[in-house]
Amino acid sequence: MDIPTVDAVMEKQKTWGLSVEDVVKHKLWFVFAFVWIALIAFIYYVPFKWWWGEWWREESYYSHGILIPIMSGFVVWFNWKRIKKVRVEPSIWGLIIMLPMMFLNYKAQVSGVASVGGMTLPIMLFGLVLMLFGKSIVRELLFPIAFLYFMAVPPTSILEPISFKIQITSTNIAVMGLHLLGLDAVQTGTQIQLPSGLPMVVGAPCSGFRMLIALLAFTVFFVYMKKGPMWGKLSMAALVLPLSVLANSVRVLLIALVGEYYGESAMHSFHDYSGYIVLVITFAVLILIAKVVKCGDFKSMPV
């Protein structure tokens, strides 16, 4: 009687192994998936509720958050033809990853800091995918799951200091621009006294931090969908911070100029839609940068 070798056994496992497509076609899988989705929804109900309120709150830094799961879902759909062919290899390590995330989320909710608990969700999903499908699928879903961090709202204690620093920087650059244009503006913290006597306060909503976070999220997605060398993609991601600060500084400068020459009413009107104008211009600059760093073409859908 011949004893099968290790290589022969491994080859049989590869032959008999189920792919993702085989698994998702089974009715039992839908029941199993529904149970786990319901469990995660229950465990993360408080963070979800917190996020939803923050996404729709007026002048929120994370008003783009509602779009992030949709964009992650698009990435999965875009790569589905490749994902469905990957062999399923469930791993107990997934459960080992999930358990401490559940505990941390529970402790965060008990302590009244739902924002901290929510930060564990992407890692929880990594563990779930690893447990159900294996490490090969984790590699395929690494980007869409990690991308979900752009919808997770960090604690205010982290956001506010960063926002204030960008707020001051934008004000400083805008005042420098006014001086270069020959306007003797006076800066006091985040307040600009225009030569006409009109005061202008660069508040937190005008700090540029909201635009920075949204721009960073969409740029990362944009870079992922582009073909090109890694150095080019990293260059684009690295340019988001200075580009967004510069763009917001230009916005503050333009608002100040409108206020100086056309009055307070015109300044407030321009303030309301100037952010959209600057955002479009910034994206146009990013598209030009993509061509310069040889990332001009988009990926093709896998066959």
C-alpha cells in the first residue's frame, strides 16, 4: 500500500478546495453571513449611531463618511472576478483577532467613548474575513477594509488640536498673500483685520481640516484606482497635506479680497460656495500631478 506524500496531499487539497464563488453560491452561506453581519451590527450599534450623527452634523469634519462604505463596496465589486476565484482557507487566527477587538469596543462603550470603540471595526472585519475565508482573501480585501478608517470619526480631543494648527497656518499664508498684494491686513490669531476695517475670522469650519480629510480619502481612492509606479502613487498621497493647506489658504485669501472690495454681504455669499470651487481646482491639480508621476491611466477590471 502506497503512503501519499505531503506534496500529494497538498495537491489534493488544492484540487478539492472551495473557491469564494463556490461558497457564496451556497444558501447556507447567506444564513451564516447574515448571522455575523447582524452580530457586528449589534456589537457596533453605538459607534454606528455616533458616526451617523457626525456624518450629518452641520459643519462636520466627516460629512464625506457616508460615501466611504460605498467606495469600499465599489472596490470589492471592481475586483470581484479575481476575488471569486481565490480558494477559501478558514483560519482560527481570525477569531483570535476578533475577540480583543470586541473587548476593546465594549470597554470603550462602557467608558462613554464610542469613537474609540469604532476604531476597532476595520480590524474586526479583518479578523472576520480571515476566520471565514483565509489569508488569501484578506490580501485581496486589504484596501477596501482599511479604507473604512476614513469613515471612522476619531475623538474630538484628537481632531481639534490638528484643526487649530491648520487653521492658524491657513490664516498666516492668507495674510502673507494680502501683504504681497499691497493690502495692509493685520492678523490677531485667527482674525484678520482688513484695510477697509472689515473684520474676518477664520473659524474652525474654515480651517481646511475638513477639506484635508475628505481630499485625503478621495486621493487615496484615486491613487488605488490608478496604474503607475509605487513612487508616483506615494508622491501623490504625500502631496495631499501641503496641497490642501495651500488650497484652503487661497480660499481664505479670496474671501478676504471679496470682503475688502465688495463688502461683507458679498464676502459671506462667496464664503458659502468657495469651498466647492477650491475643491474642484484641487482635484484638477491632482489629475495633472498624476500625469507627471506617470499615474495617468486607470486600472482595468480584472477578467
